[in-house]
Amino acid sequence: MPGNISYSPAEPRRYQLSERTKAGMAAAAANGRKAGRREITTDHEKVKRAHELKARGLKPSDIGKVIGASRATVYRYLGMDS
């Protein structure tokens, strides 16, 4: 059981960090800020451009080079209904 004793001083600090993070995120949300990654919709210009280039017959890797995105991102864009 010595392991449990050595971790106990860190628990209040971890709890304090968690509470401060939650408070900061709540304050940001109150000011209109959202946490996390921005959502990409079918109206985004890169998504539209990817669909246009695919209609012209370009391969996903080539589309990615043109729009500045990875091939995996291009596949995700092409999977979105436009």
C-alpha cells in the first residue's frame, strides 16, 4: 500500500486543476467561446472546391494538393453531401 500514500498529496492539486479548468471553460462559454475544433460544413469553400475537382475527374491525392488538405481530409470532404 505504499503506492497509495505517495499519490495522496497530488490528489488535491489535481482536483484544483480540474476545477480551475471547468471554471475557465464556463467563463469562456459565457463569453460566446466554444471549446474544441471548428465544425466544417458542406458550405465551407474547401468542401465545395473538393467536390468541383472530383467532378472534373481529379484523384483525391491531387485534390488535396490543390486545396491544401491531406488525402484523408479530402475523403472526409467528399463523403459530405453537398
